Amino acid sequence: MRRVLDPIDRVSEVIFGLLMALAITGSLSVASAGEQEVRSMMSAALGCNIAWGLVDGIMYLVQTLTERTRNVNLLARLRGMPSADAAHRLIADALPGRLAEQAGTQALEALRQRLAAIAPGSVDARLRRDDYLGATGVFVLVVLSTFPVVIPYAFIGELKLAMRVSNAVSLVTLFAGGWILGRYSGGSPWKSGLSMAAIGAALSAAIIALGG
């Protein structure tokens, strides 16, 4: 069964939600925060990620619809090209930069023929079941990423210790995300994991410094 979201999508959404939650938990002061402030922080972190999960899910659908509409229009333009050379230029412009530079005339012609063979009307821009599942997955991942950050505050009474545990769990989660991306890319999982943990810590500090 084809996965609706690829590893990059999944890890990116988890890290985004994690950083949003860290920005809120980072606003707590050990010296002045009491039980009520901790509860308010936990509610704010969850509410924030629910809102951003909804926004991210909707934008996932917008991006999918936009890309499909562009592809449909490109296919229509390709069929209307007056010559093979013009079609080759259109295909090259649509390819990623480095790939377009490496593609020769034979590769572009093979692509043109394959695209021209697609039956008119068989490609459309409509959103499908998998797209809505993907948007739902984005929402769920952002919301779930709140819990590794806030759960320590629910079970640890000493605020300073809860903060340390929360930050430690967050770093482990960031490392795991980098590890997954490293394996997916074929690189070094350890290097990718450590880099992601360092980047995540720096981004979290920057978000808190800038006011969340």
C-alpha cells in the first residue's frame, strides 16, 4: 500500500509541531511559574498546535491542488506546441534545475512522447481520497508532536526537572527525526540525527528569543 506522506513530510511536520510547542514551554519561568501557569502553558501548547495543524493540513491540500492544476495546464500546452523543439523547451523549463541541465535531446524527446501519449481527460486536478488522508495525517502529526514536550509537566511536580526532561525528550525526538531522514537519503543516520538535534535546539532558542 502506497504511503500517503513520505518520510520528509512526516518528519518535517513532527519537527515543526515540536518547535512550536518548545517555543511555548520555553516562555515559562522557573522562578515565578506556579501550577496554574503550567496548566495554562500546556493548554496553550496544545491549542497552538491544533490551530497550526489545521492550517498545515489545509495548505497541504492547496499545494496539492496547485501542483496538479499546473501539471494539467502544462500537459495541455505541450499538446499545443508547434514543434518538438518547443515542446523540449517547455519540458526542460518544468524540470528541476540540475535535472534540466543534464537532460539531453533524446531524454527530452522520450519524455515528450510519453506525455503526448497520455489520453486527454485522463489527468485532472481534482483532490482525491489520499489527498484528504494526507492532510489529516499532517494535522495529526503536528498535534501529536505536542505531547513529548508537555507530558513531563503533567507528571513531574518539580518545574525545573520537568523542563530538563521535556528538553531532553525533545532533543531525542529531533535526533530520531534526523536519523530517519539520514536513512531515507542514504546518508549517515548518526550525522543527520546529531545535526537535526543541533539545528532544532538552535531554532527553538531563536523562536523563543524572537517571542515565539
